[in-house]
Amino acid sequence: MIQKKQYIKRSALLLAFFIVTAMAAAQAFTKDQLLGKITPAKDTNFILISAKYTDKKNIYLNKEAYQAFEKMAAAAAKEGIQIKIISATRTFDAQKTIWEKKWVRADYVKFPEEQRVKEIMKYSSMPGTSRHHWGTDIDINSLENSYFDKAEGKKLYDWMVKNAAQFGFYQTYTSKKDGRTGYEEEKWHWSYMPIAGPMLTEYQKMITYSDISGFSGSQFAAFNKVIEEYVLGILK
Ligand SMILES: [Zn+2]
């Protein structure tokens, strides 16, 4: 009798294990989600960011990332630190608008096209390769590293370095001194890793250079190793 009970218990545990594994597999992402070919306003995975946290109109985050952000912002506020979101989800089309503007700007036009890609990518992503497509990443308070070196900015940055990980947020574009490739350091860019981590894993499996197209200079993505050095060039 006891043996039978144990058998049932073991079977139930095994079944629970399979259900959890199957749920994890079902959480897989689509190519469109990974490439930012999404409409956050009509997508139930996303939520509009409250005016409490941003001056921007109609900007969205992944729901789970947003809940974590709210907890983090509340914890920071208790210590007199205000975290303001200045950019969050950006679609493929929004990134394309940013990219195409830079592509024809005088300070970039002077470079031959294959090199122009690299110049723009010091700070901006190619459409289809931005973590901002995923709804998991935020830019906070200022787009200048120098802001985070003194006064309010330093207080905020030091707080983030110490506490953000407790809420799932990490600075992905850290100093390049340790050999990290890709974008320059961005003290303002923080990523919600519990979702962004699995998305990056799926990106590696599902996205190839043939998926990165439809904008000026896209033919130079492979030449510049955009996936290997930029998409994968995050904190180690
Ligand atoms: Zn960013």
C-alpha cells in the first residue's frame, strides 16, 4: 500500500515536471516578436507606461517587465531616487525611422556605406536587431554617459548597479574594457533579463541575416557581424 502511494506521488511529480517543461517550450517566441514586427498598442503582452514614469506619450513595455519596473521604481523612490523612462519598446518601423534619418545625416554620409553602418551602430541598432523590439529594455533619465557620473545621475546609477538585479534589470552595454564587442557603453540602457535572456537565446536559433532587411545599408549587416558582435555583444 505504502509503495503504491509513493508510486502515485512519484508519477504526479513526474507529470508536473513534464507540464512545466512543456509550458516553458510553449513560451517560445515568433520571428516577428524577435524582429520587432509588432503593434504594442494592440498586443496583450504589452502595457502602456503610466505618465508617472515617463514624459513620453504612448510608450509601452512588456507587462511582466513593467510590473518589475514598478517595484524597482518604488524601491528607488523610497531612497529619493526618481527613475524616468525615456525610451522603452520600439518597433522595427520605429527603429527604421531612426536608422534612415541617421543614414542621410551629413556627419554619417561622409563615410562609405559599409563603414557608415558601423558608425551609426556605435549607439543605434539596425532595425530587426534592437533589444528595444522586445519590450524588455528601457533607457532611463539621460542618453549621455556623463549624466551618470555626477550628482543626481551618479546617485541613480550607483543605486541601479547595487539594486536593479534584484528586480531582474541589468545594464547590458557595459564598459568594453573587458573585451565586450558591439555598442559603446550605455549607462542608461537596462534590460529585464528574465524575458530578454530567453528571447536572445531564441534569436540566436531563429534569426539569420536574411531576416535583417528592408532598410538602407541592410546588405552590410553580415559584413559588420551585426548578430555576432552587436546582438550578442552584451554583458558577460
Ligand atoms: Zn536603449
